[in-house]
Amino acid sequence: MKQALFILWPSFVVGGIGEVIFFTVFDPRELYLFGEPTSLSRLAVYSIGFFLCWAFAAASSAFTCFLQRGAGDVNR
């Protein structure tokens, strides 16, 4: 449980910051998916964007925790 908090909490903060930066530059109405404008509402695009940023940040944090393991943990 403690390991999950070490991964999910910082990635939540980074995901929020990433979303703010991304959507400061890009308007959700100007995003295209496979050459066509998205038919989703702005709230849906913001939500999907946040969860994608959070997932990428969580993957990065999980990889960092994976690489922090010592030789004793790996060789068990």
C-alpha cells in the first residue's frame, strides 16, 4: 500500500500540472482524432487528458520504484 502511495500521489500532481500546461496551449475544440474533429464535450476531453497524463506519470514513477530495488530484493 505504501508503494502505491509513493507512485500514485506524485503522479496525480504531475498529471494535473501536465494537463494545465497542455490545455493552456491547445483548445479541446481544436483537437482532431484520425483527421476529424472530436465529437466529445470539453469536459470529456479534459477528463481523458488528465487520466492520460496521470497514467504516463504513474508509469514513470512505477518504473523509478522498480529501478530503486537493491540487489537483495532482485536476487530473492
